[in-house]
Amino acid sequence: MESLQEDSVQWIELSERLLRKVQELECLMEEVRSDMEAYRAAREEWHIWHQEWKRVREVG
């Protein structure tokens, strides 16, 4: 039972870290929107982190 609780806590922590990274990248995209090259780079990284966050949420 303890293992399930530990797994649940770890999943929640991972999900929260991924969400913070997604939100951080969303803010960065807003800041660099006028610079399309920087925006595309931020958007690419955001997509990677967002996909991972969604994947972790589906597993949990």
C-alpha cells in the first residue's frame, strides 16, 4: 500500500513539475512572439514538454 502512495506522490510531483515547465514556456512564447525565430524555438520546446505532461497525466 505504501508503494502505491509513494507512486502517487511521485506522479503528482512529476505532473506539477511538467505543468510548471509548460507554463514557463507559455510565458516565454508570449514574451518573444515578435521575434518569430525565438518564438518557434520556444514553441518547439513547449510542445515537447506539453506532450510529456499529457503523457504522464494519462498514465496516472
